[in-house]
Amino acid sequence: MKNAIDAIMNAIRILITNCISHDVIRQILNEFGYPIEKLQQGLDMYNEVDGLVTEQREEYFEQFEASDIFYDEWELAKKFSMRTLKFARIAFEGNTKILNDMHANKSRSDRYDVWRVDARAMYETMLGDESLINVMLEFGYSVEKLTSEYEDIKKLDTFYNSYLSEKGEAQQSTLIRDQKLQELRVWMRRLKKVARLALADQPQLLEILGIIVKRK
């Protein structure tokens, strides 16, 4: 997609800038409804779209960056929380109520919105009952350790929200770019049709505009 848009933009750039810069072409097009002012309008449209193309790519870079941060942090959280979960299952083995309260009797989901609920329930249940913390102490889990892990779990929401925000902005920038690019392509196609007729007897000038002429 990137290469395709680059090719389209390059063709449009050649067409418009050469229409403006080449004296003979500019003079002929002026006679057929394309004075310099109208060509300049096309160049302005091109410059606007060119800026939107750059902006869209920057937005997607920011999305990918936010995505990498979130998924890296989530992967770390999954590892340490799963270790804690396994110790909790040993510590409270046979206590169905506690394990259910901790969401410990179910597998962890690969969906973040589901996973976060289960992970938070485990820490909130243990941290909300001193007697449970005392049991976890036997396995090296102090209140400080459990709290630290819980805080890291809660921080994931910030990374996730940032990722979703960047994703939305990237999608919006794509919609705007595509809309303006389509308008520019319509303008370009009309100019090409006029140029083909106006310069029909001078194919060498058409080729300067990037319009391929079939040789007979």
C-alpha cells in the first residue's frame, strides 16, 4: 500500500509540476481552460495530500510504538501474575470460595478485557484479607510484593488506553488521507484528459508529463 501511494503521488507530482514549469505546455494548457492559477490550485491540493500522507505514516508509527509497549508490558504481567496464580492455587487448595473469589479456578484469557478482570480479582481478593496475605507469606509473597505486582497490573490500563487512542488517530488519519487523495486523483484524471487532447500532436510533451504515448 505504501509503495502504491508513493507511485500515485509521484505521478501526480510530475504531471502538475511539469505543467507549471514547462513554458510550452503551460501556454498550451492555458488555451484549454488551465491557466497557471488553476494549475497552482492542483499543486496546492497535491501539497496538502503529501502532508496528509506523511502525517498518516507518523500516526501509524505512533500506533505501532504504543502497541509494542502495551503488549510487552502485558506479556511481563502475564508471566509474573501466572506464577503468583500457581502459588495461590497451592496455598488455597481445597478452599473453593477463596479460589472462586480470586478467579483462580479458570484459565486466563488471551483477551485483555477479560484477562484484566481475572488478574485484578486475584490481587484484590488477597490484598483485601490479611489472613490470606499471611498464607501467601509462606511462599515468599509479602504484602509489599503483592501490592507491587497489583500496581503493575493496574498500570496496564494506561498503556492499553494509549494504544487504543493511537489506533483511533491512525485510522482517522487514513480516512482523511484517502478522501483527499481521491479528490486529487479525480482532479488529476481530468487534467490528463485535457492534456492528451491539447498536446495530441506533440507526444514528446505528453511524455514530459509522465503520460505514456503508444508509438504507431
